[in-house]
Amino acid sequence: MAERIPEEKKRERVDSLDNWKLEDDKFIVKRYRFKDFLKGVEFVNKVAEYSEEIQHHPFISIDYKMVTMKLTSWSAKGLTELDIKCAGKYDEFYNQMD
């Protein structure tokens, strides 16, 4: 089980990410905008494949051209370095899309 990020380090870790926001002191959230619906679905499919590989799954919401990702680690009852890693990976996927 991954260890929860200590309270005194949490803000620093979240701030190291690109436009991710801390929500309810235990989730990180980001919204991604796409040119069209299918590009958003393509992105979600990449995230889903990666999530299955590492067995760590985000909350995903698709609202037409907007995809919202929300991460936390239930087993740790808050944010872990795995959540931070996943957020960075999702940003990579997004930045690689045309």
C-alpha cells in the first residue's frame, strides 16, 4: 500500500503539477478540453489502458469536449505519490495528442 503524502508536503506536490487543483484536501482534479468529442474519448481510452496496467484508476467524467480527471488513493485515505505520477502521465498523454 502506498503511503499518503504528509499534510505539510501536499500543497507543494500538487503545485508541482500543471493546473491540477486540490479538492476536499484528498483529491486532485483537472479538466482537459478537446477539439471534439472523439478526441476526448481517445484520451480517456489511453488513460484507461494505463490505469489498468498500474491498477490505479481515476474518476473520469466526459462532458462533450471536456474530460475531468479526479484522483485519490482509497487505500491510503488521501493523496499518494502514485496519484502525482498518474497526473503527470495524463498530462503527457494530453500533450501528445494533436
